[in-house]
Amino acid sequence: MSYSIESITNNCYEGTTCLINKLNIRDEKQLNVIEANITLAKISFLQQNPINGNFDFEHYKAIHKFIFEDLYDWAGIPRTVDISKKGTSFVKAENIEELAEACFERLKKSNYFIGTSLDVFVDDITDFYCVTNNLHPFREGNGRTQRVFLSQLALNAGYEMDFSSIDTDVLMLATINATNGVDTYLKEALRDIISPTDDPSIDISQTLL
């Protein structure tokens, strides 16, 4: 589903809601299909070859850039327009950098959830999911970037998050409820896809860019 934005021509071909792209595809449905195929391949690659980083906003942006750089010039760059979706308004563009800094600094102070019990990890990752969802820093591709980042963050903390096993409609409804202050459903949905890994936690010093 497309975002609602203040100007429907922002980053789009004139008179359309089709995003300007490097392939010069001007049909939105065709672009969606091509985008889905390209990003699926990119995300599959990242599952085996994660982008190294220190789990800050630069790391988050680097993941978005890798996934979308074949399609958009603004891959990895925070949006400059305010957006909303299904009645949810996300952080104003002018506040993204400031709030992102606070969000990822809080993550750092939490030691990236390393060493937490499963129950505590589920609580922490649910809260972080809600914050990054509210941030929605990019013009497009926020959910895909978020899931890749969270999966890598979880693995670093000794857990696996299998987003491929979740019902996307259930996740969407749970996310909407969490946005409205009820995170119970989101916590349950995420708990179902989280499991401890037998691998030891990665030393954060080994994941720097």
C-alpha cells in the first residue's frame, strides 16, 4: 500500500504516484513487482552476508541503501517529506535525525539487548520495533529495512527472528494496535518468531563498520 504524503508528486514522476527510479519505470504496478523481486534477492543475500555495523542509525541507513540502491537515488537517505499509512502518521521529516539519534543511543545503553533472558528480550525488541516503526525514516522500504536490522540485532544478542514465518496481516494489525498504545498483540506475534540460537553472541567490537 502506498504512503499518504503531503505532496503526491514528491519523488514521483509528474502527474503520478510512481516513484522516480533508476530503471525509469513509470507504471506503479510494474515498479512494485520489479522492486519486490530485486529487494527479495538483496534481503536473501543479507541473510548470509549481513552488513557489518555498530547498530546505530548509520548501520540502519546502510542496510536500506544496500537493499534499494539499484532502484532509487535516495536509498539510505532519510525522507524529506511527511508520510502516513493506514491512519498512522509517522515522525515528521524534520525530526528524524534527532529522534533517531536518541533511539539508537538508547539501544547502545541497553548493550544491544545482549545477555537478556528470552522474556526480557521479547519486551525490549517489541519496544524497539515500535520506536523504529514510528520513526519510519525512509520514503519507501521501511518495513523491509527494519526486519533485516532487527534480525541482525537479534542474532547479535543470541536470538533468531524468523520473519518469514509470520503472517504479514497479523503483524500489520499488531503494529497498528501497538501504535495506538496496545502492544500485547505485537509482543505475542514477535514472541512466536523468536528463539535462542546455539551460537554465542557476536562481540560488538567485531561488528563495527
